[in-house]
Amino acid sequence: MNASAAASPFADIRRLAADLPAPGVFVPPADGGRLAEISAWLTAWTGRTPPSVNRPVVALYAGARQGIGPRGYARDRLETIAAGGASVSRMAGSQGAGLEAFDLAIDRPTPDARQKASMSEKECAATMAFGMEALAKQPDLLIPGVIAAEAHRDAAAIALALFGGEASDWAAGEVAADVAAAVERARGESDLSDPLEALRQLGGRETAAVAGAIIAARVQKIPVLLDGYAATAAGAVLHAIDPDLIAHAVAAHVGGPGHARLLAALGKTPLVSLEIDDEEGVGGVSALALVRLACEVR
């Protein structure tokens, strides 16, 4: 590594990715089906036999993009969640899951990715580090998600940059044209073969924070349920660095066609198929109920 690479704000992220602990090994019963697979996954990463989930945490990261969605959307959603008025608030409570929502400077929106890079390298690295704070609660299972207007735009742009194809493979209608424009602009300015560069060019702060949370959970061997298209896109960035970075992560649910295509590219089979576009933890908490049932499989 040359001196300039070592001094890069992404250097610490790359060091984490290069030094990962190995999971344990546990072979599921042959006749247990998917529930047995989930049980084995938990045992391998937590080291507990039989497995259990005692301190699940839903971590939602709120971000805003210039010119995207209703003004004040993220602020309104944060307040609704904090007041217990959102579906995820009630569902997390019913599952005994902790719920944290983080404000990622939503009063200072990131630029429209069609016009300019979302973040500088320094801001992107710092936001990933902030995302790691969700692990301070010492969860034994993490469900990261986002609060952002039209979060599927950034997810689709990241998917297109990482896996290619046409914008219409990852997004529908007018959004596909916006996604294509953002990726074309970014390719003209940067080397998108670097996954972290793709993230800073095309992803919002909320996506960067989720990526940070996922990699911190991997270092600490904490299982992760990926919630929604945006969280899956954050995982895809890490997968492009090294597939082992998301070995601890399972897809909670699948929403629209773009999300389904991205999960297939990552080799992730969702636990449930809800066919909703909700990005605020609803899919993850729904899958949590199934994960807890799997803990009873012997």
C-alpha cells in the first residue's frame, strides 16, 4: 500500500475488512429445513447452543437528499417513530426489540447524485464510523434499516454501479432514468470499481451508516438481518470488497423486483416475502419472529 492509500479516510475501513474473526461451525439437522438453517446460523455466529436472541436491536439511520421526496420527510418520520406511532415502533415493542433512530444531519441534505457526489471520502468514512455506534448497545442480533424518502433510488444506483446491467434492471419507471444519470455522472468522475467509491458517490449518509453497522457487527460476530433494498445495497458494497464481510448477514425479506435481483446477486434467500417497499425495519422485525421460532429447533 502506498503512502497516499494509507492516509486515505477509507484506510481504517479496509483494515477492518482485512482482519475478520472466523465464525464457529455448526451443521443443521438434515430434516430441519429452513428453520434448522437459521438455528445453525445463529449458533455459528453467537457461539450459543441452543441459540437464543435476547437483545435484538433495530437501528434506523435517517438521511435526506436534496430535491428528493417531500420536504421534512425524514424529520416527520423520526418524530413519528420516537412517539411510538410508526408500525416499526409497535412491532419492535411486541418483539422485545430495542429501537434506535439516528439523525444523520437531515437538516443538511446530501447533494442530488445526478449532479454531484453524495459525500466526500472523509464524510463517507466518518458516517460509516458513526453507524458502528449501534453496536454500543451490545445487541446479540442487529436489524439495520433506513429512514429516507425514496431510498430505493440510491439502492438501485449502487446496484447498477456494482453489478452492471441496465438501470431498468434495478429500478422502474422515471426512477430508472434518474439512476442511470447518477451512475453515468459518477463514472465520469470516479473509479466505481472501488466499492467504497461507489458508496460515497451514489449512496446517502444513511446507506453509509448501515454499511458501517454491518461491518462492525461482522467484526464482533453479531448476526445481522438485512432490512429492505437500501440495507441490502449497503451490504452489497461490503460484499464487493470481500464476500465474507456479509457472511453473518441474512436477508430478512424481499420487496420489489430490484431488491429481489440484488439479493440474488448476493446469493441471499430472504426469510420472508412481504412484497412491501418499507425501509424502516418492518421487514426485519417481521423476520425476527421467525428467527426466534428457529431457536426452538433442535
